[in-house]
Amino acid sequence: MSWARPFCLLLVGGALPLWASSPHITSLLPTGGQRGKEREVEITGERLKGAEEIICYEPGLKFLGFDTTNSTAVKARCEIAPDAGLGEHHLRLRTATGLSELTTFFVGELPVVSETEPNNDKAHAQVVALNTTIEGSIASEDMDCFAVELQKGQQVAAEVEAIRLGRYNFDTRLAVAGPDENSSPMWMMPGSRCRTRLQASLRQTTVGICSACGR
């Protein structure tokens, strides 16, 4: 996918405007973390060398231990308070030359598990515990499968956050299927705000949760 970058050409004398030397953020990874935990984060972009502070607009986050050895990446340790507000937190990176544009970091209440490849079909689904957040990335069209084990009558809810992270125009589809390799999806939900709930009708079953990138 190609990205169009806006530009502005100044044909005047004198000093360049302040934004020409302000830091620019292209990504912040990981995009979030669990309450009461620490996460190592990496910010990439331009003009990041000499980062002095990450300004947090809501209480509950603290960024420490900046590693600013080059102008395109900054590493730091994010401490998430046990009582940090759930959801989106707004941040700016400050250097000696200015402030970055606004970016975000999300705080959740569930443990975070990293996606592990290969998990591109039900036969290789990554087994995860209930009540977890699965963290991963998709570079192009892809399918990621995850399996959870349910008891008879137990309910499970699954939700994919994509475009709501505010990074890319990224569409998704969520499908939930039974343990049989050849079984068709019982639920299939398009769109970035996809949520589904099912109730296990078998004595014990494994449910595959498949998230596919639309574009």
C-alpha cells in the first residue's frame, strides 16, 4: 500500500517554522498494556534524538529510562499504575526542539499475551487462556487463529481492536468456529468494531478465534 505524504513548500527568507524541527512520531509499540504492570516501549519517527519527556494528559502512566541514541527511535520503560484509567491515554514526546503530535497508549485490565506464528489456520491455532488480551501485528493480508477451551454451557466473548487504536485504516473480520477442522464458522463479524458471544453446547470444546486482515 502506498501512502501519500502532504508537504508544504516555503519560498520565503528567514528561519524555518518551529514544526520543521519538532519530533514526529510514526509508531509507538506496543500500543498498550495491563494495569499495574511495566512495558518496554519503542517510539519510531523523525527528529527524536534528545527526547527529554513523554507528557501524559491523563494520570496513571509514567515513562522512564529514555534511550535516545539516534534520531529515529526512542526506547523507554512505561510504568502503568494499578489505578490507571482504562482505555485511551494521550501522549506527546518532548525534545529540546519541540513537541510531537498527539499519540495514544491503551490501558487494559487483562494480561497481555503476544501472538506466536505460525497460527494461520485452525490446525495451528495458538492456544490461549480465557480473559487475556492477544497482542500482534499484521503487515499485509493475513489470518491469525487462536483456540480457547470451554466447558459445557460456558460463554466467551471475543473482540478485535484495529482501527480504534488510531494507527492505520485497518479493517478486520472476526470468525468463531468449533473444534472440528472442517466445521464452518458459527459467527462471522465484519468491521473493526466486531464483538461476538457464543455458548458452548458440547461437554468440552475448543473454539478457534480467527482474525483476518481485510486490507
